[in-house]
Amino acid sequence: MKTNNVRRKLKRGEPSVGTWLTLPDSTAAQLMARVGFDWLTVELEHTPVTFETAARSFAIIAASGVVPLARVPWNHGENIKRVLDTGAWGIVVPMVNSRAEAEAAVAAARYAPLGKRTIGGQLHAANFATDACTYYARANDEILVVIMAEHIEAIEAADEIFSVPGIDVVFIGPNDLHNSLGKPPAFDSEHKEFVDGVQHVLKTARKYGVAAGIHVVDAAAAKRRVDEGFQFIAVASEAGLMLSKAQEVTRTLGLSGGGAVAKY
């Protein structure tokens, strides 16, 4: 059975860098799996990506030697079960703002005795290049569970949330965190509440032996966050990277008519 090298790196205290896949096309996943990221997260929360497209992407990513993850639409058991049973090697769960919500995410992602995930499917084992029985026996050691701290409520309840057994990563969503603080959405800022919240997540994650993660806009920001101690770093998205490069070209050529592009 294949091993989840991202989970291994994080457990060793090493950084791991990936990006988001937001385009509803498995061809994008095939191409992005060749550029060198450790992991790719298929985005199901804010995009038109379907579960079927996601399943195809998981298979392509895993076959390329990269770890396939999925951000689920919401913290519901059926969402978590479907992406794991169709081949994701881990989940990113949005808006986890309480201990009970963290416990629910872990329960849906882990088999007994650690959780309540149900038995079934074929694609999960296939993406790990093993048989179903072996997968069921070892999945708890391979599945990566990432919960998102993207609201002031999560920051305030950090000790209660981060101490839940079975969490591998606490990942800051900076846009939503800014929004919950009454600030304009942004990947980064000097707003004191945001800066203090980020540092509180980093400090509390270390306290409980959980990797801290954050979404950043570019490579320079990723390097800075790694130097600060963050381990799980998402750099923009495939669409953001494409649009940023395209805008760089049009600006260099003095072409007009282009507006600001989203980085995420």
C-alpha cells in the first residue's frame, strides 16, 4: 500500500507545499500534478467541481505520485465519506469553529475505533494501490485530516479545537478570517487582530503537536510563513497562478482592458 508522504513529512516537523484546484476539469489536475507540488487540493466548496470530476482528479493525482486532497463543501459526514471513498487521501474541512465540529470531522474521516467512518467502495483502495482489506486496516494511518481555522470563533476556541485527537493540520483561511474580523478579505495584512490571530493559531497548534497551515498568495509569502513555523502551505490556486502570469504578460506588452485578477 502506498504511504501518504505528506502526513509523514508533517509528523517529522517538515514543511509541505501544495495548491488548490478550482477548475472543473481533470486535465488541470493532470498538468498540475507534474509541476512539483507535494499535494493538490480539489476544491469542492466554492467551485462547480462535481464529485465525479473530483474522483477522476484524485486518481490522476495519486498515479502521478502526488497526494490528492479535497476541500469538502461543508462539515457533513456524507461529504467527507464521499471524497475519501472515491480516492482522496485526505480532507480539508471548512469553518470548524468548535470542539464538537472538530470531533465530527475526525469521526467521519477515521474508521473505528478512532472514528465512525463506514465501510464501502473500491476507489479508495485503488488509489493507494492496494486491496480493500488492507486499506481498511491502514487508512487511519494514511488519511490526512485538515480542519480550517477561518473565523474569529475558531481562534477564540483554539485550545478546545486543536486538542481533539485525530487532527493532523489546522489551516488558516485568511480571507474568511479577515471577513469575520470586519476587515476586507485578503491573503495577508497588518491588521493587529489578524496578525495576533495567526500567531495564536501557530502557538496553539505547536502546543498540541498539530501542524499549522495557511493559504498564501505567492512563493515569497510561502517562504516567509515556513520561516515562521508553518508547515502546510497552500500557494494560490491553479486558476490564480494562470491569471497572475497572464496579467503579467499583458502588462509587460502594454495591453489595455484587463482588470485586476483574483489570486485564489
